[in-house]
Amino acid sequence: MDIERKHAELIDLFVKQAAVLDGPALAGLVLEVTSHPSLFAFSEILSVPNLAKLEGTQYSSSLDVLRLFAYGTWGDYRSNAGSLPALSSDQVRKLKQLSVLTLAETNKVLRYNQLMQELDVSNVRELEDFLINECMYAGIVRGKLDQLRTCFEVQFAAGRDLRPEQLNNMIQTLSNWLDTSDNLLYLIQEKIKWADTMSEATKKHRKEIEDKVEEVKKSL
Amino acid sequence: DNSLLRQVSSLLRRLPAMESEKFQDDFLMEFNDTLLMTYLAMFTNC
Amino acid sequence: EADAIYYYDEAAQAKFQQEKPWAHDPNFFRRVKISALALLKMVVHARSGGTIEVMGLMQGKTDGDTIVVMDAFALPVEGTETRVNAQADAYEYMVDYSQTNKQAGRLENVVGWYHSHPGYGCWLSGIDVSTQMLNQQFQEPFLAVVIDPTRTVSAGKVEIGAFRTYPQGYKPPDEPVSEYQTIPLNKIEDFGVHCKQYYALDITYFKSSLDCHLLDLLWNKYWVNTLSSSPLLGNREYVAGQISDLAEKLEHAENQLAHTRLGSFLLPSQRKKEHEESQLAKTTRDSSKITVEQVHGLMSQVIKDILFNSVRH
């Protein structure tokens, strides 16, 4: 979670700036935010009221870009390139980094060919350089590149901004986990009780046998 | 708290921790080995 | 005052050294306090030896009937069980180390030696007893510590014992039975002959405020290692060794019982039969002990599997 710690300062800075800017200055801020090499979270900035005011103005494309960086992928940009402004190289790199995070949300093992297709990368070398230099060194993912099976095994991936509809899914997963853990605790307690009962029964049985041995010895 | 949501989302994504076939095979093998040992120990007791 | 124990009172130690209270009471020293640093260094050193016995020295002081171990250092010698007194090889090293320490301001003296028994438990063998007796003649106060690195991993806690020997010919009063432990068949003779010549001391540990801080920083790493390791996998070789030792003991007991059955028509020696039974009873206990450890290992795997592998999102 150190990635979140790094984010916190940057987010604070940009949220404060966004709160006092409007129109062209705000568009400039969106460009800065979506080009910043260490920032991969945008929902706090997106929720600043001034941003919503851009809707319907000549700067509404900046708002669309910020939404794209908060929730979208490079693939989304490609299929909507006509209605979105051209992206700088920094923005393209960042959107591709965010796309890796989105792919890592559903799979732990990312196939090279899927990644190359999703990120518009032409060869394995370029892909591995991107994953190492732009993703692992940036601290947004940790994992292992498996050349033999041409896949990237993700051990850790930073969380992306959540779309509102994802919240229920997350709550559902957490409550499943909670139920599983509670059930496990209950099972363990049951087992402990069972073991205690069995141990009492065994002790009682052993006592009966010893008493019987004593009796037989006396009668002999 | 968006930061917390992102952290929870990152954590949940790591579940299930292990789901490969090989893991299941190894796990069941360990299970059977231990059951066999328990059985043998019970014999030794008897 | 948590760190007060780390202060070395040279005058008090010298006075204690002159009075020699241990000379009148073979059981004078009853407790040992080991610092977290010394414990870690000894366990890491013992683990690094693998299946070879290693040894080293401990530095510290005395505090009434307690020997306080502040630090430890390894000796550049090979296995102890195969050599009469491995320390002999390292006298020069020991003297240099101790003198250099004093020059560096570390005033503690050597208060004992430690060595490892990989996989066969913490007790003193015949060679250990004679080495310790020698040490207690010329280097008092002196403590013998034994660590079993293999069982440390399997039991998930440090398998360690601290001992002092009785003077030659001394008859100790009946000892309270210490915690039961499995002695391998090929060591049982050695264990049996000498187990009355020494006694175990109670061991407690202490750490400084700095240790607390450093160990707290390592807490996450410790937890990740604990959750991601399994004694079932890490101890395979050790368990296999235990089971083959068990099989040997069962064969041994079977031969003896067969032999006794023959002999029982001639010599109804109840005592001999009892001996076999207690031997057989011990073997049964060993088998239960190994199995319980395996079942514990499996239980933790099953719990982790349910907790971390059954939830899908």
C-alpha cells in the first residue's frame, strides 16, 4: 500500500488546485494530472465540483479525458479516439499502465499476446520493457515474467478507481469472505468441543479399565 | 474514502490466493499422506 | 528500566566471582535469561549448519541464581559429536575474540557454550557432559546450551535447552520429569547413560527497546513468511527421518518382545517385561507426537485454504 501513500500527497495537492480553478486553467490541470508519472488515482479529483461544471462547455473533452483515466483503458480510448483530444506520449504511457491494472483485476496470469494486443505493442521485448520499467519500477504491480509460458504472473496490483457499479460486487465479496471466516471459526470451536468430549470419554474409559484391572488383581 | 476503496479492491483481487490445478493435487497429496500417517500411528497405538 | 539489564556492573561481577556461591550448591544456578539478539544469533548459526553440529560461545553475566546471556558468537570448528572437545580447536580464536571485545568496551565474559543437535533433541550426550564438567571445573560460572534447529522449524518454536552438570560422583535427588522428547534409537544409549549427570535450567528471554522496535518493523515480513510456509513441506526430510527411526524402534521392540516371550518361560522377569513395555510405550508416544505435528501442519493448510482460496469475487 505504499503506492497509496505516494498518491495521498499528490491527490491533496491537485484537489486543492482544482477547487480554485475554472475553465482553461482546469483543462490545463487535467492535462498535468493525466501526465504526472506517479499518479494513478483520479476519482478524488473527478469529484471536485468545479470539474462537473466543465460539462457542456468547450472544455468538456477534458472532463471526458479525466473520466477515461479514472475508469477506462487504452482500448476504450482507441475505440473513442474521434471524440477525444489527442493524448501526449506521457498520457499514452499512463493510460497503458492503467490498462495493465484493469487486466490484472480479472486475471492473475496475463498472457503476453493479450497484453500486446491490449497495449498495441508489437514485440515481446518491448512488452517486457514496458512491464518492467513502466509498471514494476513504478510500483503499481509486482509479479513474475514467465518467458517460457509467455505470461506475466501478477502477485500484487494497485487498485484502480472504482466505478460506482463495482461497489456492490466488492461488498458482496467482502461479506462472502466474512461469512467464510465466521463459519471457519465456528467449525474450529466445534472441533475443539468435540476433541474435549472425546478426551473426557477416553479418560473415563481408561479409568473404568484401570478399576477393572484393580478389581481382578484383588480377586486374584 | 477512495484510497481505502482502491486498497480493498487491490486486496480482494488477490483472492483466491492459490487456484492452480497443481496446487490442488499437491494439497490433496499432503492431505492423504497425513491421513495415512494418522492411520499408521493409530495402528502403532493399538 | 527495560534496558537496565544491559548495564554491566564490573565490581558486582568481580565480587560474585570471588564468593563462588555455586561451589557449595551443585544446583545453585536455576535460571537462564537469554537476550533476543543472542537467541537469534544462536538459532541462525545452528540452522546454517544444516545436519552438521555447530558450536559457539555465549557472553554475559550472573545475577544471583540466574545466568544472563547477552550475546553469542560462533566458533570456527566443525561438528561437536564426532570430536572430544571441539573447543580445543578454537582456543586461540576464543581468546582473541574475548580480548578484542573488552577493548571495544564489551565487558561481559564468556559464560557458556552452545552447540546444535540437528533433529535429535536438546539434551547432553556423553561427550557434552565431559566437556561441560571440564568447563565447570575451570571456567565457572559456565552454562551449556543445546539447540535443535530441525525441530525448531517443525515445532514452530525454538527447541533449546540449558544445562549444568553435577560434580563427578554427585548423586542428584530425584529429578522432576522434564518435558518429554523423542530420542532417536541411535542416540538412546548415550542419552540414557548420562541423563542423571546434569540438570536443566529454566529459560526466559528478554529484549531491549531497540529490539522491540526492529522486531515490530519485521512483523509483516514474519507474518507473510508464516502464512506462506508450511511445516508439511519444510520438514519432509525431518519427518521421513523420524518415521524411519520409529520403524527401527518398532523392529527393536518386536525383537525384544519375541526374545522376552522365549525367555519368560525361563525367567519370569517382570522388570524386563516392564522395560520393554515402557520402551514400546515411548515408541508409541513418539509416533503420536510426530503424527500430531503433521496433523497440525495439515490443519493450518486447510484453514489457510478455506480462508484465502475459497472466496471468489
